[in-house]
Amino acid sequence: MPDLKKLLVINCGSSSLKYEVYEMPDKKSLGKGQVERIGTDKGVIEQSSSKGEYKLEIPILDHQKAMELVADALTDSELGIVDVIDEIDGVGHRVVHGGETYANSVIIDQDVINAIDKNSELAPLHNPANLTGIQQTTKLLPHVKQVAVFDTAFHQTLPPAAYLYGLPREYYEKFKIRRYGFHGTSHRYVAAKALEMCKREACNTNIITCHLGNGASITSIMAGKSVDTSMGFTPLAGLLMGTRSGDLDPSIIFY
């Protein structure tokens, strides 16, 4: 029987943080939780596992405090998911924006941290929060490898006809204004699951995947690669969403 490893997966959003612990290689969930209303004095952390439900309402003014609460919940003496934090063997972070730098998931080092920070100007609400999650995890688990999984990476296979806008080319060359696409981890997973359930091979299958939630996007996939997607330079473009208008005719503003 292979050695079982515990992996912690973290998704730091702009005002929330979700996490889950998996036992590998069985992909068995040992428990999960979420921190909501980060940045307010009415924050809350909730966690569920086979030991029961953990909940704490407390002011959570920033993501650093949120990560400290996650560490406490994970190792709670009665309702924790692990006995000690050192049981965690690896950590995966969802990172929103990898720019054009990353087309795949990567092990986090200082160069990766610098790139995430640089791309914060493209995702100012999310990349800084992602960085805080990485930095706080490094303090908790300094000798554990961490991996960044980029939301934009799957869409780095878009052809120029799909990612370039009808603007002067210098805007792309100087400022990297282009379609990046988002929800890539979701679209990759949904496509793989559809192939599995339909008993098809990626090489001869075209798929349209839909990510439908408060944020929503669709992606066209050919031979396992993203070739077009509805979100653009930012996640504002594309479909009508819960708090985003999606595509609008620019003339509406002036009218």
C-alpha cells in the first residue's frame, strides 16, 4: 500500500478563503472549511469533518488573520482535521492571474512569488490575497512544497485571433492588453470529466464547457486545448453574471 500523504488546498478570494485537506493518492477529503466576510468585524470561519462542525464568529480584518484562524481550526483539539500542522505534506494554491508567464501549475519559489506580485496589477483584488495565503503558509510550513495553480494557465493555448483585441498592436506589446480568460481550472476539469463520462478521446473531440455560478464563463475546447473563451482582459467580460454586466456595447456609456 502506498504511503498516504495529506495535501492542503487553499483558495484565497478577495473577501473569502476556502480550504480542504485531501488524503492522497486516494483523493479522499478529510475535511474542508471556509472563511467569510474577510475585512469586516463580522467574520466567520466554518469547518466540517468526520469529527463534526466547527464554527467561530470573530472580527477578521485581513487575510493574514484568516490564515491564522485556518491553522487553529485545522488543529483544533476536538474538531480539527489533523492533530498537528506538520501532518500536511504539501499545499496547493489557486492563483487567479499568471499573465503570459505560466501555462501550467508550478512549484512556488521566489521567482513565482515575484511573478504573482507583478501580475497583481491585472488582478488587484485576488493576486494580493493569493500571495498572503502563500506567505502565511510558508510561515506555518516552511519546509513543505507549495504549488501555484493558475486560473489563466489553461487559456494560454488561445490563438492570436482569439486573444488579440481590435486595438493597435502596440497596446498588446507594451501593456499586455489581451484576452486572458479565467476559470481555467474549472474548464479543464469539466472537459476531462465530460471525456471520461462520454468515453471519448481528447484528440478527436470538440467541447464547449460552461462555468456557471455568481461568476460565469464558457470556453471552446479542441483536442483538449482552450481555443476561445468568453472572459477577456478581466473577468468582467462575457456572460451576464451575478454582479458583473458581461459584454456591453461601449456606446451605451456615452448615450
